[in-house]
Amino acid sequence: MYVQVHGSGGARGWPQPGCRCASCLRAGANGSGRAPGRVVVDGLLQLAGPQLTVLAGAGPDEPGGPDGPGGLPRGPDGPGGLPRRPDGPSGLPPEWDVGSDRVLAGYRVGQLPGGWDVTAPDGARLLVGAGTGSAVTVPPEAHYDVALLDLPGHPEQLGRLRAQGAVTHETLAGALFADHRVTSERELSRRCRIWRARLLRDGETLITSAPAVPGAELRQLPCRTLVLGGARSGKSAEAEMRVAAEPEVTYVATGHRRPADPEWAARIEAHRARRPAWWRTVESPDLAGILRQADGAVLVDSVTTWLTATMDECGAWDGGTASAAQLGKRIADLVTAWRQTTAYIVAVSDETGLSVVPETSAGRMFRDELGRLNQILAAESDEFVLVIAGQAMTIGDGMLPCR
């Protein structure tokens, strides 16, 4: 199967006509424009968001030809002719419902919630999202050779498809429908590397026999990422993005519940609403024990609340010698587990050194303890990311090839 990417942008392309947002202006200035998302399969089937067209070249005796039962209209005959748009809402015959499939030009084509499922005569199978804002749902036991999805808007669908087995390390997974939901081409490239997906380009041709993203099989190597930032910097969103495309995610909430604090409860609910439903959630301050037994991807949110809960348990707020020794032991245990973990860990922590100096001695002690712990974890991490005003910057060098 040959899949030609005629357009890799969103429904209106990137930059969008008339849009003066920073992302679109950057795309226009650096010449990295993308046409509206459109792919062509073996020169016969065109998929453009929710619209499907059989192109000129499908013979009249084939099921997808004009005389075929239930076939879609073809484009005008003749080399290079533009396809003719079918009748019906969304470019589909009125009788074609979601969940049904047809044989068109020799290809089995299924309309899925949020996308298209195409099986070629040779058995190669393609999954294409229906457009920006759409997350696709696939049938059980499905397995795809190529999956082109709206990853800029829904990276978590790639994790769900990997968990389901529909997308494996052999699948060529690509990001389609790129637009100004991402700040720049550079940022999109960074995210695709994290998601282990190919950054598609206009004019690119994909072949089902081609290998998937180079290095995608390196999941067995440990990878520890520390995401640091101030309050409301976007550090949690950055951390969640980093594990979104993973098939198995454990979310570790390390802080104590505060039933009498409605603001804290609202923050917890906001975090829960952002998380995919299939993630596993563990609420425990025993972070070292979790890291020792962890598998797959683990998102820790956060080191800050872990230290708060640990200082509570150790009675360390008064600065006593015994409680300080107990706290030091707990921190050393965490650092050892962090060093030796074989899971993919993404941990969030606060950079308290950028804020005002605390007025109380307990506040200053907490700031100092967290600052020292952040330094140790950053030194023992394969990646260290600083988030400021929603913008992520990777700091340091010598990162291990954990991806």
C-alpha cells in the first residue's frame, strides 16, 4: 500500500488563511506551510477529513466504479483529474452509517467513529483520523500497518491504540492535521519525538513495508524525566503530554487529601478530568516503593506534595535532629529507587527558588529541602525540563538515548 500525503495540516491548513496568531505567522514566515489534511491510497482512494472519494482510475467493473453497488461517485475521467465530491452529508452517501463498511475500488473501507479504516487487496491496513478535534475508535482485534491521526489535538488516542494492540512498534504512526494548536513546527517535532510518531510532511509517500519510527523499540531502556516549573507554569500539562502516547500509564498522586479545602479538591478534579480514563491512578506517599515495582510509564505529580506529606509523617517541621534524620532516610530511599527504576518515569516538581523568600522558618526549611531534592533528581535524570509560561525547555546535556 502506498499512502501519499497531499496535505498534512488541519482543516484549513497551517497557517490558516487570515489568521494572525503567533503560530500561523511563524508558519508563514519560515515557509513551513501545510495544506489541509488529505491522503491518497494507491492513487485510487482519497481521504480528506470526513470526506472520502474514489478517484479516476478505478475501473467501471470494480466495486468502486460508477456502476458498482453502493459505490461512491468517482472523479472525472482522465489523467490528473480532480476528484468529484460525493453527495450526502460529510461527503458520504446518506445510507452509509458509522460502523458500516463497503468495498470500493477493491478496498474494504469502514467508517469508524472519528476516522476511516481501509484494507487493501494485499491485506495492508490503514487507519486515518477524520480531522482536527477527532479521536478515533477502532474495532477490537484491529491491527494497522499505518495510522495517521490527529496527534496535535489528541495524543492520548495513540496511547489507547497501543494499549489495545491496534498500533504496535511495527506500525507507522504519523501526526496528521497539524495546525496552530501547536505553537511552532519545532514544538510539533519535539512532541512527535516524545510520542514516537512520524512528523508528516506535504508530498510525503508512506509505504506499508517501510520501518516504523527509528528507535521506537528502545522502550526497554530506563528513562527518567524531571519536569520543573513554578506555580501555574504548565508543568503538569507538559508531563501529561509526555506520557499521553504510552500504552500503560500509572498516575501517582502523592499528596494528602484535604476534605476541608474546596480549592484543593477543585484542583484535583481538574487534573482528573484531563487524564484519560484508562490510566491507572495510585494515591500513595510511598513513592520509593512504587518506583521499585513500576512498569510501563509512571507520572508522578508531584515531588513537591510527596515532600510535604513525608515531612508531615516524619514530624520534620520543627527542625528536630531525630525527625531530620528520619526525613533524610526517606529522601535517600527515594533517590535510590529513582536511580534504579526500569520504568519510564516523568515526575513533576516545583521550582520554589524563583518565588519570594518564605516568611516562616518552616517555609524556608521546606524550600531548602525541595531545592536540594530537585538538584539530586535532576542530576540523576535522563531528561530535565524547565517549564516557564507553558513553554518547555530541555536543560543540560548527556541525555541517554532512552527513546
